Amino acid sequence: MIKEDNLKELHIGRLIKEVANQKSISSSQIELALNPRRYLHNADKIFKLADLDIEDAIQICKILESNLLETITNKYLSHIPFTGNHIKYAYQSITLHFPTTHFTISRNEENNTYLESIDIGQYIKEMVQKKRYSQDDLSKKLGCTQSLINYYFKQKSMKIKPLLRFSNALDYNLIAEIYLLRKQVVPSLQHLNDCVINLFTNRNRTENNETGEFSMHFKPSNQGR
């Protein structure tokens, strides 16, 4: 279970700044990756934010080529089993970017529109109903008012810390199940000289062009991991 004191110690902006400094990426470069550009002319504000909207965090993870969200969930939600059962899998893609030796695994969604399809407040509301919790039950678990819970139910997106709290209250890793399963960056492979990918799938297709990337598209044989 997450202790509130531990969440108070969590500072998203500092984590982002640490990775950005390691990779010599400026706050202005990060700000350019966000759409809409919420921090125009004040990009350094990102580093000062203790919490951040999950969709902004995903965009920032992409430019940093670092899955900070996975790091956060591993630390704060490791006690919650990961199932991967809620997604109806479409064809997926594995892309290896040669200059950085990073693998990206993603669903076959055009222009990352998967974020537009997520209504996290409605999803949490449905989870509460599925578990047969009353709002009074949930408010006691979260230590907040029922009016605040109603507010969150109406939000299409949400900051990271409330998602951690809801995950803990519902015993369901919302960040991993809803977001990370759909788009994740696998850590860099050090000293990569040769690459062999073996896929045992119903269908696969390989591409190799002059963009510095090698990709495969495949259909997973089962759900979860």
C-alpha cells in the first residue's frame, strides 16, 4: 500500500530534470514536444512541478526516450499485480532505432491517437462500479470528499499522483494497465552490434529503409505478460 508521506516525496519535475540533464535535453526542447504547448515561454516550470498530467508525462517520456512512468509504477505500485486484460489487442509494432539502440513497442495507432480514446475518469468510475464500491467507501479509502471524487470522474485525463492513489484504492494499476501497455519505451541496449528478433506470430512484416529504423508489425498470441 502507498504511504501518503512517500507520495509527498515524489517530485515528477525533478525526475524529468534529472533525466534531461543526463541526456543534455533542455526544458525548451521538452516544451516543444507538448501539445497544446501549456508552458509556452515558461518551459523551466516543468522542472518545478511536483505532479504532472499523465498525457504530458507520456509526451515528455518520448522526447527523453526514458520510461519514467514505468519507474514510478514499479516503485509505488509494485504490490498490485499487472494483468493486461482490459485491452483488445490490435496489431502491434516493434521499432528499433539504430542511432539510440532503443526499442519502441506500440499498438498500431495512427499519430498516437490512443491518448484521445482514453477517458480515465469514466474508466475509474466504471472500475468503482465493477468492484461495487460506494462513493463513501472510496472517499474513505482516498481520504477525500465525495465531491472531489465526482470531479475526478469527469476528467478525461489526470495527474500522476491521483492516478497512483486511485490505483491503490482500487487495487488496480491504472497507469500500467491503461497507458503503459499501449505505449512503452524499452531501456537502451548497451553495446549493440547485432540484432536478432524472433517472432512466433500469425503474421509479421519487416521493413528496412533509409530512416535509421527497423520495424516489425505483429499480432500478439495472447494477452497480458
